[in-house]
Amino acid sequence: RTLPSFAQSSSRDHDNLEEKQLDDVFLDEGTSKNFHSILNTIEDEIAEIRDVTNASWLEKLLNLLGFDLDLQSKKKSDLREVWPGADLLNSFQTSEMKGFLSVALLIYRFSSLGPSNFDYHSDQSIDSEAKMYLAKVATTAFLFLTGYCHASYFYYSSSKKQEREEVPRLVGTVFRINFSAMFLSLVIGKAEYIALPVLHTISIMVIWFWFTMHRSTNYVKYQFRRRLFGLGVLIFIGWDCELLSMFGFHSLRGSFPSIWECYYVSHMHHWAAFLGVIFAVNQKIASLQLRKLESMNPISSTLAKGTICFVFLSIMSGCTAEALKMPSLALTLSHRYFGIFPVLAYVYFRNVSKSLREHHIGALSWLGRYSLEVYLLQHHAFTDRGCINVIRGYPRCNFAFVAILLIGTAR
């Protein structure tokens, strides 16, 4: 695509001539832009025609019958563009999930099943065992969301302004969790709900340290994965290899029950926050995979999603059936490995379609912003002796009134 020699100026030295493109010679600046835009338009139209030509016979038949499937709008560039409020496990969904867990906690308290925090050692009946298993899953879900939300913030905070806000946000979150727990423990005279706040605090601190240490390697593919693998190895050595038991945590049950409770709960849920971190790092990939499935023809998309749903349902039914048959100690030892499956199944079913991702329950999302305060204050509203009695003779009305007071106080 170079000019022939006889078309070049004879006054210019032949050895110093630069080769020129035809469009650089024959087109001025404005015409060249129009020329390139025309070429891009032609390429887009060819791609659209190719997409329609490659469409399945079912899609063509449905279009002929009047069902507009919009075949020409499914371009690869559209798959990588998604509104944050309609993305996989977006901020509305995380708040909604926390609100759902808070409502489940209030229902659990209304059943008057046991002490104020989740009693993992109860062995009363099949019904109580099912509720104990759900209590374990709820704790795993809270820790999973802690790892996911904070890892998402630290991993995707690339601007200088966000980096400056990381430390104040960390200090504010840790202070909010621990000061409230410590103050309310002093009010009632015993530290009966320190375990989960301490576990959340440790998870947040580890996530912050791991993502801010050597920040430049966070976006280097294999270096960052090696760091996450190293964190997983440390967790495995500390809890699965019983390294922490060498420091005498098992002997603290009688003398220091609060410290022992922290160790016990962390031993049961030590993988939950780490798996939340893994999910946050790979969230963009999972979201793109979902949108790619939805860009396929209806039959292929339905079969692919149906297969994944069938796998999750099979795992859920098997894990739940076996968990209800296990004794308390065996369930505690196995829950640290299999307790995450119900959480992942909920996340997938909640995001299985575009319509579900774009909508959320506003009341639960609003309540989810105060899930920490609801968890702490419910120890005061619902004690071992039962619910605070305001409306005598009407237990359900009394519970509803106390629950409204609790949510208002938490807010």
C-alpha cells in the first residue's frame, strides 16, 4: 500500500523518502476520521450478520413468531460492561444477606431455644439439631461476607484517595465492633458475646495487612496468588494441624471461658473469611462467566445453569442429611470444611438470572446495615430467662414490640 516511485516528488531525495499509506496521502484529517469510522461500522455490521447467521434454529424460529430475542445486540463488548448494582453479589445483595441473617437471628431467639449466643453444644432433639446446624451456617455466612466485603474494598481501591481512606476505615470498623462489645459486656457484667466480634476483628486485620503489604504485587497474576496460597498454608498449619493447641487453648475452658470460646468458634469457621477473600478476588471472573452463559442461546444457557443448580442441590441435600445425623463433635469438626457449601449455593441461586441480580429487598438491605448492632443488642433484649416483658399476657405482641425497640436502638 505504498505510492509508486513516479508519483513521488522529483525534488525530494529518493533515499530519504518515507513510505506513506494511501489514506494518509489521499485523505485529509477530517476525511480520514470519517473513513476509519466507516470501516469500523462495516466491521460491526459484519459481526452482527455473523452472529445472526450463527444463531440456532430455535432462535430464528422464535424471531419469526414475533419473540424478539435481540440477536444483533449480543456483542462481546457488552459482556464486559455491567452496572455495579446488577453485578454478582453486589453491595445491595450483601446488605440484604446480612439483613436476612439478622431476621433469622430474631426468629431463632423467638423460638427460646437456648442461651443468648448460638449454643453449638445442644443435643436436645432433631428440631434443635437442625436449628443448631442453621446457626453454624449463619455464622459461616457472616464471616464469609466479612472476608468478601473487606477484600473487595482493599483489592479494588486503586485510587490515591481510596488508599488514604483505608486506615481510617479500618480503625473505625475495628472500634465500632470492639468498643460496643466491650461496653455492653461491662454493662451486663460478663463477656458472653466476645467470640464473634474478636473473630471478625482478626479477619479484618489479616485481610488489611495481606492486601496492603506489597500492594504493587496485588495485580501481578502469579505473585498475588502465591501470597494467597501462603495465607492459606498459615491457616492450615494454625488450625488444621492443631498448632494453636500447643499454646494451651484447650485448657482455658474452665479458667478463661471467653478466650476458649474465641478459639472454639475460630476453629469451626477458620476457612470462612479466607474463602470470602478468594471469592472477592475472582468475583469479576464469575460475573463474566454468568453473563457469557446468558449470552448463549436459551437452550444452552438453561442446560448450563441447570447443571450447576443440580450439582449445588445434590451437595446441599447430601451435606444437610449427613450433618443432621452426626453427633455434635463430629459436626463441629466437619463443618469447617463443608459449612461453606450452603453459603455458595445461596449466592449462586440468588444470582442465577439477570432479573434476580438487578432487584433486592429494600427492607432487608436497610436492616443489614445494622446487623452488628442487632447481634450485640439482642443479648440484652432476649436473656436466658426469656424476652423482656413489656406487654404481659401477649408473648407474640411483646416479642414484636421488643424487636422494633431493638432495631430502633441498633439504628
